[in-house]
Amino acid sequence: MTHTIIFYEDKNFEGHQYECSGDCSDMLCYLNRCNSIMVESGCFMIYEQPHYKGQQFLVHKGEYPDWLGKNDCVCSCCEIPMGSSHEVKLFERMEYGGQMMALVDDCPNVMDMFQTNHIFSCKVIGGSWLFFEQSNYKGRMYLIRPGEYTRFTEWGGLSARVGSIKRIIDYEN
């Protein structure tokens, strides 16, 4: 199923627009700025820099008439596929070294659950996840899709600090 997100240069869905179905690594050739967003279906991660870099923002089906409150620089986006089951294996060292910790549900406080808040590598077996730098789903977030990440820089992390972890679930059900 193809999902759709529409970016508008002005507030309240006005001005030049760009419609996207799926991933777009560089929207700068389509839009000068982004001040409102409409997600017709699906769930997307949008980025302030091209090629899925910089600050990330999660948006799901709905209207965002005044996006400027977040950041008018939206330069790339990717669709987040919804999985039926979630599982992630976390490692305390790079390249899957050290103690392995497994999750199948949300974790509001990594330190309380695993006695560490540093995750250096991970393997996502199922579903898409959000890693947050702080506990209780606060601070900078990182999208972690199915695959293997031998070090935190591969998911865009500025450090190995992970304070909380949340599953991305289907918002349309």
C-alpha cells in the first residue's frame, strides 16, 4: 500500500506544494521551505537536512497547519513501514559486543530496565522503533528500521546514550 504526505510552503496548506509517496532523500529541488504538512495516509519521518540527516520529526495521518513551530526546513522524508511484530536486540558494545538485551515492547527508561543507558549497536528483527536520548520519550529521537546497526553513528546517533525506546505502531487502526 502506498502512503501519501503533502508538504506546503505556506501555513494552512497554502502556496506551492509537493506530494510524496514513499521516500524522498532531497526535497530542496521541489520546495524552498515547509510551513504546513498533510499526511493523507501512513506514517513518515521527516528530516531537517537532505539524505535523512539532522533533527527528525515523526508525523502520522493528520493535518499540521503550522509546521513553522517545529522547523521550516524540511529537506527529506521516509515512509515508515508498519510491521505486525516488534523485536530489537540491543548491545552494550559496538559490533554486537558485550551484554545483549532484548525488547519487544516500549521501554520508558533504559537505565531502570538494563542498568545502562548506552547502546552501542543493535539488530532490529521486527518493526520500526524510536530511540530517544532521554528517558520518558524526550529529547532528540532516532528512527531505527529493521536491519543491523554495528555502531550508534549508523542510526544517526550523536552518542551511544539511549534513554528510552518506543515502538512505532500503526496509527491508522
